[in-house]
Amino acid sequence: MNVKRTIIKAGKVLWEEHLVTSHSGNISVREGDFVYITNTGTKLGFLEESDISTVPIQAGRNEYPFISSEWDIHRGLYLNTKRTVIIHAHPPCTVTLSLNYEKIEAIDYEGKISFKIAPVIENLEDRKKLLESLLDKFENYKIVVIRGHGTFTLTDSIEEAIFLTSSLEFSSKVLIFNAIFNKKL
Ligand SMILES: [Zn+2]
């Protein structure tokens, strides 16, 4: 399957699993010196091939103003690692827990064997510092949560990126339900 078709399918899964809002989130795949990335303001659940751009990895967003506003983060992560897939999502239960914890640690079976722990970093306004913070966490983790904002995955496969995002949100729901059940909320 070509890269654009793969991104379209991934966007649909993220939307159907309520891991993004109508116009939030972005997806990219690196192929050599080029990156396929969703355009800004697109609806991930309803992507068409024209919603995905192919951009030289060294390009600045000023040359491609219609691509995702998170391009600087995607490009910086690719230029500093060997990984090839990035998904940025806004999963609501994960975002809720990120407001209160420094890390999200799975208590359910699937979470324990998939992501296990997802670190939470500050939503820094300084984009270079935000990139540095993400790179620091991606040395040991494949999914990172930005406090009050959303998740980034950095992987080599789109399937793994979706699974990590979905699994973390499931574990976050379990953590919240468990806290309610135990009257900790
Ligand atoms: Zn976002």
C-alpha cells in the first residue's frame, strides 16, 4: 500500500477511536530525504490524498505553509533519530491524567505489555525546548504525553504508532475508572 493510503487509514482509526478531535492531530512518515505529512486543518478521519504533502526533510514551514503546524517537531525528531513514523493525537483521558501526573503507568494487562509507562512533559512554548524535551524522553520511550495537550509517538511502523496511542488511552480510561471505583476522585 502506498504511503498516502496508509496515512489515510491511520487517520480514520484515530478518529473512530476518539483519539483526535475533528481537526486535531497530525501524522507523518519519513521516506529517505522526504516526509509525507498531513496538511494543517485537515480532518484526520476523512483524509484525501490531497490533504497529505510530500516535503523535503530540510525544508522550513515558510516554504510549505499549508502543512501541519507541528512540522518543526516532526522534522526535528526525524533529523535527530532513525525512526520513520510520527503520530500526534489528542486522546481525552490521557490528556486528563497528564494534568495531574508526571507519568502515566499502566495498571491493566495490555498497557503493561505495550507502552508500560508514558512520561509526561511540560507544554513548553519555546519550540526548540519542547523538541529537546521530546528527544530526551524518546531515548527510552516510544510514546510521550505533552501536559494538557496530547501524545506524540516516534516509531518505525504506523501500526505500532496507532497501537501505542490506542493502548495508552485505554489504560488511561482504566486508571480513571479504577480511581472512581475506589472513590479516589
Ligand atoms: Zn496538538
